[in-house]
Amino acid sequence: MPLKRLYVAERLAAGAELQLAEDAARYLGRVLRLRVGDTLNILNGDEGEWTATISRFAKDRESLADQEVVANATE
């Protein structure tokens, strides 16, 4: 199964917890059907691509944690 990717507008930092906007959380939960413990790559266009794990769901909100830098495959 290919790793999912999501663009976020927020700043990314190692070990930080990222609170997703309602539409992004809905997309991950209802469209991609990801759950707590699933992993995906996130990017914001400035700080490269990061790996994140879904740490919790709360009514149309989702938190991502355990962010780590992933080497960019693009030049």
C-alpha cells in the first residue's frame, strides 16, 4: 500500500503535535480511511517532507505526532 501524502499550511517540527483543520481531518478519516496509528507523509512547501503518525481523532479534528524528516526525492 503506497504511503499517503498531505499538504498542510502549518509549520512542521520534529516531535511537535500538529492539529489539522477540519477539512483535512475529514479527508484523512473519511476519504483515505486512515485511523489512529497510521502513518503518512506531510509537507508544507517550505520545510521538506515529513513522516507523521495519527495520534488521535476528535470530532472532525485530527492530530498528527512523531514527525520526522524524510529525504526529498525531488530536486
